[in-house]
Amino acid sequence: MSDAVTRAAELLKEHRASIDRLDAILVYTLAERFKHTQSVGRLKAEHALPPSDPARETQQIERLERLAKEADLDPEFARKFLTFVISEVIRHHETFQK
């Protein structure tokens, strides 16, 4: 192997190790987020509040889009991601209502 190919292989390995660490951070961060949203869901159920809060959801999506722009991340991707997360949270909240 040439030095350039060897160096490229080393860089690829480093990038993949970073990606693996970041994936773990994402999973643990999402788990922590869902612990909090489950607590919110229980509170809503205990006090007969609706499982979703469209005004808050809109605010959060707008906030995440702003953060994405600041972080040089596609805001459309950020919106889709948070929309998916919110739909999962609402689904969990609905189970507390039953």
C-alpha cells in the first residue's frame, strides 16, 4: 500500500471511531430525553391534560431549526427529526391516558 492509501485508511478509521462515539451519545441523549418526556406524560395524565401541546411543539420545531442553522445542519433535517421525536413522545403520552 502506498503512504497515501495507508494514511487514508487511518483517517477513515478515526472518522468511524468518532461517528461510533457520537452515535452512542445520541442514543443516551435520546434515552434521557424520553425519561423526561415520560414524566411529562404521567403528569399530563394525572391532571387530565391533553397528550400533545401543538403550540409548544411549533415553538420547539422553530427553535431546533434555528439551532440547526447555527450549527450548519440542514434545518429541514432537524425539523423532520424533531417531528419524528415529538410523534413518539405523543404516542407514549397517549398510553398514559388509557
